[in-house]
Amino acid sequence: MQLMLVRKQIIVPSETDKRIRRLARQKGISQSALIVEAVEALPETATQVDHVLAFSGVIKGAPPTLSEEVDEVVYR
């Protein structure tokens, strides 16, 4: 199986550039390989937390301070 590579040109802040260079040097890999590793480590789909957060604040009849009073609301 042959791996198809695609060239990308990106612009990053200088501090990010320094971090990329340092991390790649520490790992003994190219900057491109480091960036590929970082992107591949990202989750492909939304996490369960992301799904739940989409509904935050939409509990009908909940007090506006629910996050502060959750024990009282849930366990009363």
C-alpha cells in the first residue's frame, strides 16, 4: 500500500512555531510528523460531553442558578 502525501502550507504564531520545533526535536521527528500526530490524536467525532453540553441550559423550569443548586434540585 502506497501512502499518498499532500503538501500543506500553514501559518502559525511564532510561539507555536517555537513549540513545534522544540517538540519535534525532542521526539526526533519532523515538524510535519509532529503536526500529523497531533491532528490524528484529536477525536474524530464529538464526545459524549459535547452532546450533553448542547442541551445545557435548556431544562424547562430549572432555576437559573441550577449549576450552583444542583444538589438541592436533584436530591430534595
